[in-house]
Amino acid sequence: MNAGEAAGAVGPVVVLCDAALASAFRLAGVDARAVVPAPGHPGGDHGPAPLPAGVTDAFEQACAQAALVVLAPAVASVLDGARLAAAQWRLQPLVVVLPEIAAPQPDAAFARRMRAALGIEA
């Protein structure tokens, strides 16, 4: 039995994101399509930033091909809000937006608590 035939399998999954995130999803065997530049790269490595029409076309194509469409926040922000909301209300395909990836905030008191818990004097 392959992954698509597994019990509870969703079906084809398409991720629309930037090139770096697409590479990570592809390593996991997911159909990931880079449709926006990577953060910090105005045009990415592939020329100028995509026009909303290009992202919209990629979104419509993904919706026609997949049972689950996953959008990076940068992709969702380029799409027309009404179009995205309508797609999320439909039952097929399921359309979800990944949460924003944020750098973890250091806990300033963590080292102090660990030393106290371990009985180590600073």
C-alpha cells in the first residue's frame, strides 16, 4: 500500500510557498510549488516578485489538482481575500494557511531556573 492508499489518507497535497520552504516539503515527498520569493529576497533567485495574477493562477491550479492545498502566509497575503475565504469554506479541496514562522524568543530567566533546579551556583 502506498502513501496515497493509506487508511485516512487525504489525497494529493499541494503546498504553495517560497523556494526554501518548497525544498523542505519536497524532501518529504510533497508536491510543493515556489510561487513567491523567499523572505528577504525582493525578487528571489528567479527574477522579479510574482504578480498576484500568477499566484492566483497557481492557487486555482492547485485547487483543481489537490485534495489539500497548503498556503504559506506570504502566498495567502497576495491572494484576494474574498477568493481565499470562499476556498476555505468549500469542502473540496481543504485549503489551509500555515502559521507565520517566527524565531523563538529567548527566555532570559531560563538559565537561572536551570541552575537553581540543578543546584549549580552561578
